[in-house]
Amino acid sequence: MIKKVTEKDKEVFNKAAAHPLQSWEWGEFRKKAGNEVVRLGVFRGHKLTDAAQIMLHRVPFTNFKVATLIKGPKPTKEIIKELKKLGKEEKLIFIKLEPNFVIAIDSQKRALKETKRVSELLQKSQAVSGKTLFTPTSFWIDLTKDESEMLKNFSSKTRYNIHYAQRREVEVVEDNSNKAFEKYIELTRETVERQGFYAHSAHYHKLMWECLHIRLVKQGEKPIARLLTAIYKGEIITAWIVFVWHDFLYYPYGASSDKYKNVMANNLMLWEAIRYGKKLGLKTFDLWGREPGKGFTKFKEGYNPRVVEFLGTWDLPTSPFYWPYRVAEAIRWAVLRAKGKFTKPRF
């Protein structure tokens, strides 16, 4: 049975939520950011076994919406039926699905029959391949291994850079203070301007921190979001936000200064983040995405992570306007890319 859940189900919903983007707190953050949120619980008897948190986004100048179910449960007939029902109720053009369902690790296929079964189910439900939000592959680091064994398997360049930062007395600490968070915002702005990529706004990051850290601390609960900082000569030169969820550590956001870049603080930061996860007793560090050929992907590869492949991105149309919407979106992105050649990203 699948039904909508309420505040009283928060604790069991979070236990069933497989990813921090499916956490109750992430949903509250997205509400503050302007989205509608629908939470569905999959019940087996009286036990909530799977959590599905859907974000609704209004299409400007229309009465329609689109929805996303990111890092949610593996699709089933029951879940798809409920999503189609939701689509009619909420006037959704489609629902974008990116299940937190691993189909391969290091190119070794897992549960091949199950992967085929789920893919065929989606196809029979008229779902089609969609534009990705998350990369279909990510990097995982096994945090249960011995530190010396892990170091030994890093690339020689990565090991050298870690030791170099240590010799230069770069220090990595957890610092969740307001001052450190403001420095994180400042470094993110600097990084966006320097590298010229599009990022969420400062307002977005502040809302996220409020919901995933500050509010939880005030309630006497363990925060999901934590801030790690690399300090050199008394100055924060790198700041990363990490998420702690169940037995996983995640690295979604990071920023650094161009000043003192030669001390290799980023290399030490990732190593200390690994050690941080180990101290918390976590089992896996998810490096939040992988884009082959990109510089930061090469940086991550130096830590000998495993390549993990997910089911991918599927659009579940719930309106005859799906394909016209896809055409309009393609035109919109083409215009934005053209504009991007003449304007700099803002944070």
C-alpha cells in the first residue's frame, strides 16, 4: 500500500529514505525554496519500507507543473501507478525519476535480471530517457578499509600532494560556526566567478544550511550538513559541506580560494573528509557525481574510488503536453547557452 505521509511519520520516513535528498529535512528546505513537496510512503503491512519524496515545480505562465523524484526508491508497478495518479491530481506534465538504484560497480553488473525487469517496467509505463539532473555514475570510497591500505592505493601524485599540504601545516577541521559558513559563501562566490560555472544562489545555500544544520542542532538532533574547513596561516582557504546520512558520507558542495592554491589544501581536505567519515563509523563516502574528462573528476580518481552506475534518468509523462514541453526546454537551453557566452555566472 502507498499513501501520503504526514509530520507524525517523519521518523520512520527518514529511516526508509535511502538518500539525503529524500530526507524529510531536505523536503522542508525545498518548501522554503518555493517548491511544493509530496511525500509518499510505501507500506508493507504497518511498516513503512520505502520513502518517495516528490518535488513539484510550477511551469511559468501556465497552470501546469513538472515533478522530480530524485534518488528515490526502485520503481515498482505500485509506485508508478501512484505517480500517474499524482500526475493527474496535480496537473503534472511529467515526473522525472532518478532512482537510487545501483546497477553496476566498476563495470560489473549487479542484479542484471532485476535491472532488466525495472527497465522494461518503465518502458511499458511509457517512461522515456530524460535530461539528467544527477550524473548516472558516481564515485564511492570504502570507509571500512585501513587508512594505510587506502593511502597505499591512492595515486602517487595524490599521496605526494597530501603529504605536501601536511608539511606546509595546512589544518583541516570541522567548523560549523556562522563565521565559517559566511566564509564558505564568500569562497563559493569566488569559485563561481573564477571558474565560470552556474551554481545555486547564496540564498539557496543559506536556506539549505538552516534546514539541514541549524534547525536540527537547535532541536538537539544530529545535523545532516556539516562544514569542513582547510586553514592555512590562520585563514580558511577551502570549505566543503558534507552530508551524513545513515552509513554514508556525501560531498555535495565545495569551494576554495585561488590564494595559496599551491599548498594543495584540496588534496588534504578530501583525505581528512575520508578520515572524518571513518571516525563517525560510516561505511561509504559518495563523492556526488562523476563527469569523465573533467578536471575535478580526475582529482577524485586519484583516491582510487569505485565507479558506481545508477539506473539513470527516466521521464514519466503524465500529460499529452510532454513532447511539446521537451521541445520548448531544448530551445530554452540553447538560448541560455548562447547567452552564457556573453554573460558571466552570478552567485
